[in-house]
Amino acid sequence: MESIHQYEVFEVTMPKQQRSGYPGGVFSCGDHSVCIKGFAENANEGTLRFMPDRQGDWHYAVAWEGESVEGDFHCIAPKRGVHGPVRTQGHHFYYDDGARFIPMGTTCYAWVHQPPEMIEETLETLKSSPFNKVRMCVFPKSMPYNHNDPAFYPFEKKEDGVWDVTRPDQRYWQHLDFCICALAEMGLEADIILFHPYDRWGLSTMKQEDNLTYLHYAIRRLGAYHNVWWALSNEYEFSFGKTIADWDQFGEMLAAEDPYHHLVSAHDWITPYPKRPWMTHVSLQCADPGEVFSVRDEYGLPTIDDEFGYEGDLEFSWGNLSGFEFMNRAWAMVAFGCYISHGETFHRDDEVLWWAKGGKLYGQTPARLQFLAEVLRSLPGPIEPACAQAVRDPNGNASSEGQKQLIKMIWEMESDKGRRQIQKEMTRPIGQHPDFRLIYLERQVRSFISLKLPEQGQYKVEIIDIWGMTRKQAVSGVHGDITVGLPGHEGLAVLITRLSGEALC
Amino acid sequence: MESIHQYEVFEVTMPKQQRSGYPGGVFSCGDHSVCIKGFAENANEGTLRFMPDRQGDWHYAVAWEGESVEGDFHCIAPKRGVHGPVRTQGHHFYYDDGARFIPMGTTCYAWVHQPPEMIEETLETLKSSPFNKVRMCVFPKSMPYNHNDPAFYPFEKKEDGVWDVTRPDQRYWQHLDFCICALAEMGLEADIILFHPYDRWGLSTMKQEDNLTYLHYAIRRLGAYHNVWWALSNEYEFSFGKTIADWDQFGEMLAAEDPYHHLVSAHDWITPYPKRPWMTHVSLQCADPGEVFSVRDEYGLPTIDDEFGYEGDLEFSWGNLSGFEFMNRAWAMVAFGCYISHGETFHRDDEVLWWAKGGKLYGQTPARLQFLAEVLRSLPGPIEPACAQAVRDPNGNASSEGQKQLIKMIWEMESDKGRRQIQKEMTRPIGQHPDFRLIYLERQVRSFISLKLPEQGQYKVEIIDIWGMTRKQAVSGVHGDITVGLPGHEGLAVLITRLSGEALC
């Protein structure tokens, strides 16, 4: 009996002959069974892909217009480093096997649409990068710095030049399979953007019926890859021809048709996509960490700010953040219990910018994101924002009677500016957990910090320099009210760890 | 006949004997005459101070309870460097003699309340600083880092320990005269804060009647100094015992009683003081240059952001800006056609922080404010914000039909965030004048900028590095659409100068 690893793809192929539609099957392991739909790969055969989510003996029966095949295989432990699809719990991400997944994504929208040498280079770069997720489009991208045409398109064309979504171009899809698998090999998630507006080929303006045909195909073809995430959109509001009802149809089709329940999000341009049952997490575009925190708080879902500006030097304000400002936002988001994605947009005359095409990285943030990832992995659990309560009740976060009165007073002034200021004061990027507290000081230049630790117990205080990438112990074994010296520059985080005694939240 | 310089103080003294109140007089030069009220300086004499605003022969007659003195003096050209009181015109400041005054203030709230050696040190520091205005309090200050008591207080006390505002302590006021004159000697304006809330001596909680008695005295005593500005308040909302009606009484008294019509402002904590006829300019506290621009636009007055955070390393968010962030805000304000004040708050165990006590400067911003002042002085005229029109009509600033449509679309989304974003895009710190255009790029990292110059004529483009303090010509003699390389870091300004051809606005 054939053996495959858990979370790998088991394929069943049937000759196509004159059959229409696609094969369907049932895969069972003990009393657990999953219905799977396949796809007509080419003129000669239909394929059905299945990803077993548990170890043991599996039996399958696949049928296509009256004809059927049956078989068995044995599912063994996953390959080293494979943990299955990413799931969510509370505001955080975990692999199917329970291991924590701390998203540290990057954006290469059109990397799969570039020439083979560049794709090789992109994969090579990713291999030694801190990234574990790539935001990437199925359709090619048309935009400044995106003027080259891809070798293959997702569909064949009808005689009148209109895309024929019933005839996927196998060369394209096999290439996409290759790209997704290459990411999986390296332990990266493929955050697949299904629709986006930056288009000169008519792929963003297909009829909704055609959109659904394509989406259904993508689900059946790509769903069995454990590292797939479904991103309905990039900047959904920019797709002028699509209504919220259209987007909802996509989300509902994914919820109904994806047997693996991969993650689903809808990325916005300005207004976060309304919360929906099919939405597993929030994928935002927002420059302000405080606002990202608010959305996290309102939606009650894991929240990734996939676009808060890119490290680069373009004319566009979304593409000219300094490395420091990028990291400053990243640390603030993380201390708010949110997650982030990287992107890089340094102008090049050859138009090869990482954010769109991949290639090489030139910026200063990847090394610093690596450092951030190391700090996060060293923590005993995920971060919850300490300000969540404070924002709902501004007085709740006041550290003294005097401060409480001050807050009350400003509140009663009914000044928008005053209320914004209080909200800002109360919404600081401070992350907490029973065993630690992470205070990110943003651009505040501080020569010291006063801390109110529990009166009993022992606590350790470390100073993190987010740009210098150092993490140094300041004091250990302390408790109560203490003052800790700080090196007096921007980009400092203070990490308090409980060694013994009362929990930190 | 005695000669005095224009804008200097001419004093008339009369013996006090048993007289109550104060002397009053009329000063005439040709058909121009001014009524002046004096003050009882001490138990023995009354004094009347007069500042002539024009050259020529002056005659005066001073009377006090039936007794009078008359006399003449000749008013000659002002001392070198003296231009008279500062006035306003449009959104800008000019001395009485028409020379431009470009405010570059600093904040030393309680410098006059420090020991003599420290006052000497402060004056020494100011002498070699870029500053031409000092924000300073009449009353001593109580606050963190302000725990020492002054040698003298403005008033004697009654037997019950309450301040007797009818008995000014001459030792204090002579000292204040000295301080104001010392500033005048060095060409600095004294921005005198008449009331402030940071108090442990009961000076902020006097009865309104006493406040007015004190204010009237201050006007009669200090008004003849050409370098006096009246700042009613520091953070007016924080003076809980004072109502807007009380503050208005101060403003109205200044308008009615100050024969020289020195500048009058009321500095806020959160909400700009409502616009009033007696208000000559706006003195703000605001961290956001875009908001400061809005107030300037709404009030139609010269606007100084006297507090947008200080360069320092304190625990307080108002006192821990990096030098770069301070300069970044300063340049943005200036490109918006506004003005700024400096302040420095580096923690010192001896509690001598420039912002409160003076002493020495340790920061990196004074040299850079000097550079900013040099750039401003080199310009042929004051800056008007290019965005003023755009904000009233977002479409007005669109650079293309496509951008117009985009703006319209976002506007119609009725998303607060979207509208804020548009407002931000439309409210960029770009200053203009027929002969120049100053584009401040804030924290944008740019490797180039595309400029749309007039199709005819000759223009020069310079690149200014606000932190590196360099100003380099990029191209000259150009026109039409051009692209200029930029060094790709934060804090760049682009200055376009018209050499010939169409005006730049």
C-alpha cells in the first residue's frame, strides 16, 4: 500500500475521454470521511487532489460520469517541518497540529508571472529571509513598475478574444502549482490573492459567473496544498465592477467548497471589509497601528496589517517608508497583538521591485524582522493588547486618581482633539500575557522608565533596541515600583518577564 | 534737550508723597499724541514710561493728583538693530518699522525665577542661539523639575498671608525689567505669559478683581518695552478657576489699556482659544502640523505653534521628541506658513532643564533651527500654504483627471478614514510665493521627485537636507515637467526658485 505524509497531496487521475465537469470522491479514515471535488486537468485526464489531515489507513472512491476508481493508502507522520494548514484561535494563528504560527509575511504580488530566472532568484531570496508567508496574485498585475506581460495567463481565450474560464491554461496552473509547492518546501504559506483590480487584460472585469467558475476551479485545484491561504481581494473597493454581494459570494463559495477550510480574508484599500462568518481573520491596509488595534478589537479576529506602507523610495507615499519607520510600525502592531506583512519598493530602472516581482531584497528591514520574529518566538505565548480594556473605559487605564480626574475633565470638554488625544494616550502599544509584558515606546526618546511591578515575586526587565537588534537585561529579580534607565533614542521596547510571583495580567 | 532713541523707554518720575493711584500723561509729537498711564514704583515715587514710535520733538505733560510736570525730548533714529514692536499683517509678522520678523522662539518658562548665575548663563546661551523670542512666565512655576522657590514674588503679602496685588514687590519687578531689557539688548522678544496654572503659591487662584489689578500694573509697567508680547495664558483650559469670560476680560483690558498695542495671544492646552478681536495671532499647542495649518486657515491670523513637543528624553510624551522629529514638525509647520517655538527637556538630576529654567542647551535642534532661520531669511517673502485652496475643495488640488475621479470616489464612500486620508494627501506641507515654492517631504524617503514647472521661463531647484543642514542646487534654468534626483532619506525639502517667467503661484 502506498504511503504518503500527513498534509501532503494524494492525487487520483482518471482519463477524461468525453466527460464534462470533474471527478468527485470520498476519502475515509476510520469513521472520518471527506468529500473531494477534482478538476479536468487537460483534454486527456481529470485529477482529484486530497490532503489527509490525520495519520492512518485511508480508503477512497472516486467517480466521474458513471466510471469509478477505488483505492487505499497509508498516511504517515508529516515531513519534518510540516504542520498542516494554519488555523486561528482567538486573535492568533496555529498550525493544524497545534504548533504556533507567527505570521511574518512579505508581499510579491506578481512573482509567479516573472521569467524563470527571476522566480529562481525570488525563491533563493525567500530561503534565507525571515518570511513565512507570501502575498501573491493569481492574475498578473498592471501598475507602475509592472509593465511586462506574463508568459502564460490563467485561461485560454475564446475566438472573440474573451477569456474562456472553462479552459484553464494548464501551463499557467502547473506553473502556479510549482510555485506554491516551492513555497511549501521552504515552510512558507502562500497567501493567494484571488482577485485584484490592477489589470490591463480584462481579468478584473469578468462576469461574476465567470469569476465563480474560476474560483471553484482554484479551490479544487489548489485547496489540497496545506500552505494555501485564500485572500479574496487586494483592495476590494478598487474593483469597481464588484459589489459587496459579489465578494460575499466568493467568501461563501470558499466556506462551502473548500473541504480543508483554509484561512479566508478580504484585503481592503480604505474601509475594512465588513465582518462575515466566512472570514477567518482580518487582512488590513492601514498606516496607523492604533487603528489596526481598533479593528482587531471590534472584529474579535486575528488581524494582519498586510499593508502599512513599504520600505522604499518611490514617489508614492505608500512606497517610501524609511526602514526605521517600517519597523516602528511593525513593533507597534505586534505589541497591539496584531501581525504584519513586509514589502519593499526601492526604485530601480529595470523595474524589478520586490513588492511586485521578487528578485533580491535591498532594504534594512528583513534583518530586523528576523530579530522581531526571534523575540516573538522566544515569548511563552501570544500577545494580548493591554489597552483593550482602557479604550472601552478611558478611566480604566488611569494610573492615579489625578490622572483619572484629568481624563474625565478632558472627556467632558467634548473636544474632538482632546478625546483623540486621550484615546491615543490610552491606546499605547503594550502587549501582555501572564508571564510577560512588552512595552513598545515607539518614537519616544526616553532616558528612563518607571515601572509598577507586582509588590511580591521576581521579575526581569530587558531593554530591546528594535533597530540595533539588541536585547539586554537591565535588572532581574526585582518587584514593586522601579525605575530603569533607557538609552535615550527612538525604537525601544521594554520586556518584563515573570520569574516568580503574581501574573502580569 | 534730552535725546532718546526711537522705541526706547523715556521715563518721567514724580515724588509719591501721599498720592494714591498712579500718574498719567500725554506725549505729543506734532499732531500725534498718546495718553500714558504710569505706576507707583515704591513708597517714594511714581513712574511713567513712554516709548516713542516716531522720530522728532516730543512734548509731555504728566499729572498726578493736581501736581504736574512738563517737558520735552528729542527722539532720534532707533539704535542699530531695534525695529520697534512686532505687528502682524495677514498671516505674518513685521516690526513696527516694516522689517520682517520671522519668529524663532524658545521656551524658558521660569528663567527669571532662577538664581542670578543661572540667569547669566541663560542670557549667554541665548546670545549665541538662533532664537529671537522667549516664552516666559511672570509668575513662578510649580511642576516636575520645578521645585525651587524664587527669591522674590510679584507681590507683597497681606498679614493673613494672602497676596496683596496693590503692593507689587519692587525687587521682583525691577528684576523682571532687567530680564526684559536684557532680551531687548540681544534683539529678543519677550513673550510674557501673564497667567499659568502650574502653581503652589496661590498666584493662579487669585480673585478676578486681583487678576485685573495685577494685569493693569503689568501693562503700565512693562508696556513701554518694545520687545513685549502679551501671552494671556499657558494652557488656558488648565486654569480651572478662570472662565472664558475672565480670559476675555484680560484680552479686552489689554486692547483698551496698552497704548502700544503689543501682540496678544492666548495659548491653549487642547482646544485653540476662540477667535477674539483682541487676539493678534494664534499661539497653539499641537503636535500635528496639518491641524495647525487648519487653525491658521480658520482664524485667518498668524499662527505660532508654541508647543508641539520638546526635544528631550523625559517620561512625558510632550518632552521626549528626538531632535529629528522636532525638526520634522518644525519644517512642516513652516511650509504650511506657520511659525514655531523651540523647547528642550533632557532629564538632569539637578533639574535644570532649559524649557523651565534656562541654563545651557544640549540638544541637536538649535543648530538646525538656525539653519531653518537662514533658509527662511534667504527667501524673498513669507510663505503661504499651497494646500489652503485644496482643503476647501479636495478636487482643486488634483493633478490629473484620474486623481480627481479617485478623490471624488473616496469622498463618496463616506468613510471617515477615507476622508481623513484624502485630507492628509491634500494637506501637504508645501509653501508658495510668486517667486518660490518650498516642498517639504516630511518622512518620505524619495530617490526622485517629479515637478511640474511652468512651460516657459527659467527656474532653479535646490535640495535641502533639514538634518544634514545642506542646501544644494540640483538644476537651474529649467522649466516644464522635470524629474530631480533626491538622496533617498527622511527630512528633505525641495526649493524651487523663479529666475524668470511665470510666477509660481
